[in-house]
Amino acid sequence: MVSGTPPVEALTAHRSPLAAHALHPIGVFGGTFDPIHLGHLRLAEEMAEAVGLASVRFLPAGRPPHRGAPCIAGQHRLEMARRAVAGNPRFVVDDREIRRDAPSYTVDTLADLRTELGDAQPVWLLLGADAFLGLPGWHDWRRLFALAHIVVAERPGASLLQSDALPETLRAEIAARQVADGPAAGPAGAVLLRHMTPLAISATAIRDALAHGRSVRYLLPDAVLDYIQENRLYA
Ligand code: ATP
């Protein structure tokens, strides 16, 4: 279920296959969002602009398979994400991973979305550079390229291609799939490396500050901070 303003793809779902070329690309942005912060929102905003996304779906992970359990319940992370995106007509929150009683594999989520949106819909998976570097550890990761394009938000001055941390398997995928700026052709399979404004904000540092009674104002939206305080989260 998606909350917020109906995304453009929902409004165009009745189009005939002949009109498929006119489908606007949509973005998929997963994370633990424990809590969601301005680094996440800025990544989505900048990548949406870079590839011309009609909407971005934020998907808080239920049970993230690659890391420890989130610090707080999925319902709280979901509600914070909803408050964070409120007011941005391009952003919506999708609760399917929270509702799924199984590990949140991105490949399953994208396959679900493909079934809903059809094979012609261009879909972009949004990833931070650190998440992208870990891709070869993800379940069935090569299938991701069949399901979506990937745009990677890089930090200026820290090029992925020059990084020693870039696994050879990923380097080969980039070499085969990299596209220049702007919308890619087709529904899936391209990789775009795109610089974003560096914001050294992490959910870990926010949780730590909250646990020690320090201010986290201006690191996340006020509405999210209000929710954290109302519910005494991360204290
Ligand atoms: P934690 O500190 O708990 O590991 P996090 O702040 O890294 O959390 P996640 O929910 O794990 O947030 O990240 C979701 C996605 O957002 C990942 O693709 C990650 O690379 C990206 N991301 C997180 N913080 C930033 C940031 N400050 N700038 C750019 N990308 C970010």
C-alpha cells in the first residue's frame, strides 16, 4: 500500500501498451530509515532530478537481511517516513516490506513492483555509494539489473571507479551498463553514477545523539523529530 499523493504511474496505469514509451520513470528507494534523515531525502531529490523521475517510492525495510535488526518497530519507521515526505508530491511511502513477514530482499520487492507496473515501466533503484559497494552480497543481486536501472549517489571527490573497495564483479557490471546523465533507454539494466551534495548525516549518529540527549535538529525534518519526541524513541 502506498500513502501520499497518488504517484503518476498510478494515474497512467490504464494506458495501452502502445503508450508504454510515454511512461515516466519511477524511483525505488529502500533503507532501514531508523530514522529517516535529510541525507536520505536529499539523495532522493537529487537523483529524481538527475533521471527525471515522476515519483520516488520510499520503502522502509521490514527485516533487513544485511544488517542487525532495526532499533525500533517498523510501524514507527514507516510513520516517520510518511511525515518526512509529506508535502512533496513526488515522494510516496510504500509499506510492502514492513508488511512482509520475511527478510526484505530488494530483488523480491522489485519483482513485485514489476508485476504491478508492467514490463515497460522504467524503474530506477536509488542507492548510496556505500550500499552499492555491498551489492554482490545481496540476494540474487545480478537479477536486480533485469528489474531496474540503478542510480548510485556518489560523493564528489570519492569516485567509485577509483575506489579500492569496488569489487571486480561490480566494476565489470558498470563497464557494461554505465550510461551518461539523463534518462536511460528501456525499463531496466542501466547504471548511472551521479554526484550528490555531500551530507555526512547517518542514522547511527542520530540515534547516538538522541541516546545521549544531544540535539539532532536540522539533521532530519522537524516533523520526524517531533514524532521521535512524542513517542520517546531512541532515548
Ligand atoms: P545507519 O547509520 O543506521 O546505517 P543510514 O543513515 O546509513 O543508517 P540507511 O537506511 O541504512 O541509512 O540507508 C539507506 C540508503 O541511504 C542507503 O543507500 C545509503 O547509502 C543511503 N544514505 C544514507 N545516509 C546517506 C547520506 N548522508 N548521504 C547519501 N546517502 C545516504
